[in-house]
Amino acid sequence: MDQTNYYRSVSLPPSLRILRIYSIHYFEYASDFSFPGESHAFWEFLCVDKGWVLVTARDRQLRLEKNQIIFHEPNEFHALRADGQTAPNLIVVSFACDSRAMNFFRSRIFTVDETERQLLAALIREARLLFSSPLNDPLLPCLEKAPDPPFGSAQMVQLLLTQFLIRLQRRYTLPPEKPAGVSTVSKNERLYGHILLYLNQRVREPLTVPQICHDNLISSSCLQRLFRQHHGCGVMCYFGDLKIEEAKRLIRSRSMNITQIAYWLGYSSIHYFSRQFTRRTGMTPSQYAASIKSLSDTYRPEA
């Protein structure tokens, strides 16, 4: 039987169409950072990953805190500055999109949930594979593609950004799902979340695996398995990264010198701290501090 005329295709027009990417940035700013502002003919959003910032959007002065995101429509003037005390981490993405659905984002501030945070994290990871350009250079005129990116990286960047925008719009427009009555979060997942909070609250302490296990009533094998599932490394590697992220924040806040930061975070010596910092970031604490100062000086008006 000839089935040629039996089947009919279904058209799948996109609700959102990302035409071009102009920038994908992850910034670690100093507490005194200030950007005087700009406007351009494409969309941009700014999401606060850590800390908070003061944002100017046309004639509005806004405070954005962790997990909040603001969209700047094409040709909208926008500027930002830190508060002088908090050293913020920011995600900035600019792109061209001609879809009418983008009207939903005009002049609005949203709060991203954990799933959306994970989408943004995946977008940053994929961008680092696709582009050879550093993602922390605010003066970069154009992202340069890597000479041999993984298969499908460009499409993955487009899909992740599209998925993020669609999910954010759906969450703010569709009615919330009814609770199922029985929690689908496993005991191990709840324990994992509890341990993450425990580690963050004790980032200044010289913790050990036996102490973590004792305080959280978990075996060493189960603890390591949880962190390898979620992070691809053991718990002490994760805790070491947590300490270095806190050290970077303190360096950017300029509230302590490097020696004080090392002892504040429970390191036995400044030399050990410096080795750990260099191994995880590719630069010494002093080099990192100099790079942050250079970034701040970029937009500081001359006296």
C-alpha cells in the first residue's frame, strides 16, 4: 500500500528565535565597580549570581539582589554599579531576537529559580567551549569562536538560551502545578542539600571528611558518592573550591589583605593558601587582585 499521501507533517514554528549572540559574560566585580552605561540595538539581560548591584534602566534606579534578573530592550540606556561593600558576581547575555514574545520581558525584573540557574550555568559552560574569548572582558567587541569547538556547541548555546527564556516566561504566566501530596525529593537529595548548607556555613573552618560525616550522620562512601554525582569530584575538592570562591569575594571587597584572608578562611599558612588559589584559578591571589583592580579602573573617570 502506498503511504505517500497518508502521513501529514506538522509545522513547528518557533515561539522565540535567537538570531545572533553578541556577548555571554560572567563577571566577578570589585565592590567599587561602576559602569557608566550604554545602549545598543539588541536585547540584554543581567542576572545577579552573588551579592547585589544598583542598576539604571532609562530613568529608573533599581536594586537587584541574588537570583534577580533584569532585561534591557533594544536601545534602552542602562548602567550599573556596586554598593562599595559587596563584591557582586554577574551574568550578562546580549542577543538579537525578533520574536514578539520578547515583549513579555520589557521593563520587568524576575527572580530565577534553581532550574533556571542551572540553565544559565550550562549556558556559561557551553559558551566557554564554543568561544576562545574570555567571558570576563567587558570591552570585548566580538566573541571569537574556538578553532575546534565540540560538535553542536553553537546550537547548544542557542537552545540553552531559548529554553531559559521560554521556561522563565512559562513560570510567570502558567498557573502553578498542584502539589502531588508526596514529596518526590529523595532522602539522599535532602541530605545533600543539608550538607551543602553545612559546608557554606563552615567555609572558615578546616573541615575533614570524618568531621563532615560525623556531623551529618552519613558514611564516607555515601558522602563521596553524593558529591561525585553532583559535581564530579569529592567533598573536600568541592569544599576547597568553596573556600577559594569566598577568598575571591573577599579580595574583591577589599576589606582584608591576602594574609588576613588566608587565616580568616582557616588555612594553615599564606603559602598553602596561595598554592591552592593558584591551582584552582590559574593565577596567584595578588595577580587576581590586580586583574580586578584593572577591571574597575577601566570605567573609572580620570581625575
